[in-house]
Amino acid sequence: MLRGMVGRGSRNDGGGPAAVTLAVGQEELLLDRAVRDVISAARAGDPDTDVRELTAPDLRPGTLAELTSPSLFAERKVVVVRQAQDLAADAVKDVKGYLTAPAEEISLVLVHAGGVKGKGLLDAARKAGAVEVACPKMTKPADRLGFVRGEFRALGRSATPAACQALVDAIGGDLRELASACAQLSSDIEGTIDDEVVARYYTGRAEASSFAVADRAVEGRAADALEALRWALSTGVAPVLVTSALAQGVRAVGKLAGAPGGMRPADLARELGMPPWKIDRARQQARGWSADGVATALRAVADADAAVKGGGYDPGYALERAVITIAHARR
């Protein structure tokens, strides 16, 4: 969704996209959506809107003036300039000049990676009142989880927190694949989408995830954990991701075991810094664990982590040994 302020770079007639839109960031899916939204808004008002997309090397001195010059037919046009941070000095000068007096029937979209490079152009577009769309790279699991929730909301569908987490665990960090999965589930499933539905649709990938290995290990299911581990490694899951998931799983059990008794799930979630949905899962997994067992499991994870980061000859063997130790550490 576009967000920004009305100014010289924005249309104020309630119809069509802004005169200038600034899409800033490095998340390709979000950048593409920002461009698509402008084009869709323009074509909603004029289906014959002409769209011209250029990269930085394409924008030579005079090119922008040619593309935005008045037309005898007063046609609406969308001009998209990608990699705007890489524009040559002469091209930047042309764009800055255009920003002072944007053409009536033209919608200019500047796609910029952000950062220091090309910051002068960013500042000029913002000063001109461009509508800015933030498209930051989503590197944190919480960001990707929020993205999935937002996708389901935008599609008008209800998905449980556990389902959203399961989808992120199964798919990983590729936003295009996550968006596609949300769309497919929304199209195929009636009613609330839960984690069982996600597992049914993405069982191959979910089984290969590092979190599936960790879940089975802390639940004491050694054979199932080994099966999931071997499948994960055979499908390209990095050993370091498995040790990270094992560490998270064991620490969650340890946190819950040491938490005050009688607390409500919401209060416990705040106390432990865990999402509420994870409290229920961790409670089930924590059954049968003792303080000594948690300590043994944490040592096994530390040994495996050292091995997969160069301290051992066979990361796969180190992970198998850790999984067995963790599963057996549960009483």
C-alpha cells in the first residue's frame, strides 16, 4: 500500500496515482508491488496508459525530457526508473529538474535501494512531496512472520499464529514464495487456515526444515528426529541452521521449566519473550524435562555447533549425535 504525503509531487484530485512515487528499499517483491500499484492505479483511470520502464544506464541526458514531454493526444503515462541510486550525475540533474514541475499526465516512479548512494536524489524527491513506499529487506524471522500475517489479512483470510509460523518454517525467507503459498492456501482452503493445513500442503519442505528436527528432538522422538535430520540435510538445509533451531528448542524448554508457576499464557509469553502460540507448544514439549536434562542438551548443542563450524570432520554425524543426546536427555 502506498503511503506518503500530499505535496507538489502528489496528485490532489482524488484520481490516479501520485505524480511522483519513491519506492525505497532492497526487497524485490515489495519494490515490484509498489511499481505495480502505481501502474494499476493509472490504468484504472485510463486503460490505455503507456508504461515505460528503464534502468539507470537507460536514462541518458534528455531521455526523461523526451519521455515526459507533452503529447498531442494527452495520453497518460507511467515512467519507471529502476536502480535510481546508480543514475549518472547528468541524469540525476534531469530528474531533479523534473521534480520541480512534474507533467500533468505523467506518473514517475523512482525505485531506489536507499542508503548513502544517490541520497541527493532521495532528498530531492522527498522535498518535492513524492509519495514514499518503504520496501526494506526482511531479514528477521519476526518480519517475515508479520509479512505472512499481512498477506492473509490482505486476502481476507484467517490463519492461526501457528499456521503462519509453520509456513515461515517450511518456506524460509523468500517473500515471493511465501506470498505464493499464502495465495494458494487462501484459494484452496475454506475456513481458518491452521498448521495442520500448512503441513499437509508443504509436508516435503516442512519435514526438511531445521525446526522440524528440533521439535522432534526436544519431544524425545529420537528416530523421528533422525529421519527429519537426514531428510533436511539431503535437501540442502545448512547444518548451522539445524544447530540454531536445536538451540532455540532446548532454550525454550529451559525457559519454561524455570518460569514461575500459575501464570497465564499471555503473561508467561511476556515474561519469557516468546509469542503466545509458542508457549502452548513449548509447554507440551517441556513435559519430561529436568534441569539436568536441559543442561545435557545444551552441551550437546554447543558441541554440535562447534563441529559444524569447523571443529569436526563430519557435521552430519555431529548433528545425529546431538539429536540423539537431546532426545535421550528428556526423561
